[in-house]
Amino acid sequence: MDRIESISARKILDSRGNPTVEVEVRGGKGVGRAAAPGGASRGKHEVIAFPPGGVEVSIRLLEETVRPALVGEELDFKRVDTVLRELDGTSNFAKIGGNLAVAISMATAKASASSRGLPLFRCLGEGVVCIPFPLGNVLGGGAHAGRNAPDIQEFLIIPVGAKKFIDAAFANARVHRRVREYLEFEDERFSGGKGDEGAWAPNLDNSKALEVVVRACEEISGEVGFQIRPGLDVAASELYDERRGKYVYSREGVTRDGGEQVDYVVDLIRTYKLFYVEDPLHQEDFKGFSELTSKVGDRCLVCGDDLFVTNVDRIRRGVEEGAANAVIVKPNQVGTLSGTSAAIGLAKRNGWLPVMSHRSGETTDETISHLAVGWGCPIIKTGVVGGERIAKLNELIRIEEELGEKAGMAKLQNI
Ligand code: PGA
Ligand code: ZN
């Protein structure tokens, strides 16, 4: 077994210009580099990204306590994760920061793969390799966009009929372009502004925005010859006013209580034939999620992000309560690759669909592409355009090419 010879960290920029951490690990004949992303609509139950004082404090702790403990250890992310959890000593990485932890974990896995002369996706231990479908954001609002944009955070598309990843990725890009054309038509003052993930941020309400996206999906589906379906990330915790117990749609001047919110989302799913809905209810509302899933779970993926935060205890509770049929997987919500893999395994064993995901503040790190392939996530949510988004998409194009004849798109459940 190779051993860790050196480990270092630096402060780098994320796509919003905020500081984040990048880690380099060396061992055996290999070197691995990985960076952690940052969220804008973070779940309350996620691990802490950085301790008070920010990235500099994480880096100082790496130098003072983490590095001495890890140099000489096995070059194996599982072992490293155990040491990190012991060193940190809290349940949520409050001391060293989950972003430092996850960057070390990912850099270790990449260094180990590099030492073996293999791409990371081949070293994750699952025999079956399949390519995920790209789920991407073409229009957005909420916490990811400026004034006057829709209240709903993300209007998503997924090319469910694609036979190859490269065709899927380009189909999404075509929809993104067509959506812009429609927006220019709908609003002569549309300036071409985009939100944090490269999705257009127009001055439209939710239903008008959905109509535009659905029409673009239908048209491009006809042109490319396979089906592209719409979806949403409501990011409902961002709309929820705890004090009033209501969802506040400020652009539309409407409030909805929990029951009205369920009815509203059911109506959107039925009217627009949505394939996917993420965070339709706020992050504590397991009951509302269960109600919605029992109503529409046979025709739509109901996915929890802030509800589950890639945490096995919360996913287990969700499974017991029938709260969803899909789960967002963000490695930095849990702080380790071991935790990430456990969340995916638990979801799959219970017939849930794991969706590997980027964050709104990203870097050009492409690790999640390998995790999605190697751990068999049938969907990857990683935007459509923009350097930090295409870093993941282009890596999947390379992986598909490398797999050649053996490459096959994942199976989506019977939605
Ligand atoms: P983030 O969330 O801004 O916290 O990355 C994106 C999402 O809600 O999926
Ligand atoms: Zn989300």
C-alpha cells in the first residue's frame, strides 16, 4: 500500500470570486489535486464549510495538526476520512471545516488512482460503470439570481432519451440557447443576464418561465430526435418564512402554507409534465415530502437536497417515511468521500435515485464526474454552460470516449 508523502493546501477562487480551498496530496507514484465548492442555498444540516476565520484558519490547521497526522498514513481515502473525523472531533467538521476535509479526501483518492495509473472512476470499487444523464439549469431565480427573476431557484432540463453523453450535453446547450431566443422575444429589455450557474435570469414569473423552458425542450427534442424533459429545483427553504409558517413568493406577491405548497407543486408537475422536482418543501418538512411523493412519486422524481444534505441518518429517516425517491449528493455537504459513498449506497439499496451534484459556487475541479460514473449515479446535476460547469461535462465526454464500446447511459427508473 502506498503512503502519503506530502499534503498541502492553498486558497483559490471559486466561480463567484469567493475564497475556497484546494489540496494537493502526493504518495507512491501519484499526485492528486482537488478543490471544494461553495453553496448559496446551503442546508441547515450540512457540515460547516469553514471554521470562523475562514479558509485561512482551515489551512493553518492543516499545517499544524492535519498534515503531521496524515503524512505516512495509507494513501486511501477511507483511512484518511477516519483520521480526519478523529482529528476534528465534532459531528459537523466545525473545527477544521468540511471543505478542507472533502478536498483532502478527494485529493487522496485521486493521488491513489494516479499512483495506480488509472482514472479515478475505475478505482471506486463498483464493477458496473455507466454514464449519468446531465441535469442542467437553463433559467433561474431565487438565491442564485438578482432582482425580478423568478422566485423558483432553478428551471432544469434532462435529455432522458439520449443514447450518448456527448449528444445529451450538446442537446442541453441547444435548449439553453433556444431559451435565450424566447426570452428576447418575451421581454424586449432582456439583457442576457445570468445567475450563478450560467442559467438565464429574466424578468418573468414562475409559470411564464416554465412555459418558455417547456417549449424549448419540446422544440429541441424534435430537432435532435430524442426526448428532453423539464424539471425544477424549488429550493423551498429559501422561500420559507419560519415565523409565519408560510412559503413567500415575493415576486408574485403570493404566500402558501404547507398544504397549498404541496398542491401548487402537484399542479406544476401535472401541467408541465415535470420529470424532476428538487426541494419542493422546506428542509424540516419530511411529512410534506411524503405527502407529495405519495401523490406524484410514480410519475416524477421527488428529490431532497437541503432535506437530506447527503447525510445517511436523514436519508434513512426519509426512506422510512417515504419522503422522496431521489437524493442529491454533494460531497462537501458531508465532508468526506466515505460519507458520500455511504449516502449513495443507502439510496440505491432502497430503490432511490442518487443525483451527483455541483454547487452554485464551483471551481474547475472535475472529481464529481468520476464519482458519478464510478459509484453509479444515473444523473449528474452540473449546469449547462460556463467554465466551472463544462469542466465536469467535458470530463464525462472524455470518460465516455475512454470507455468506448463499454460505455452505456445509465438506466433511469420508470418515470
Ligand atoms: P447551493 O445550492 O447554492 O447551496 O449550491 C444549489 C442547489 O440548491 O442545488
Ligand atoms: Zn438544490
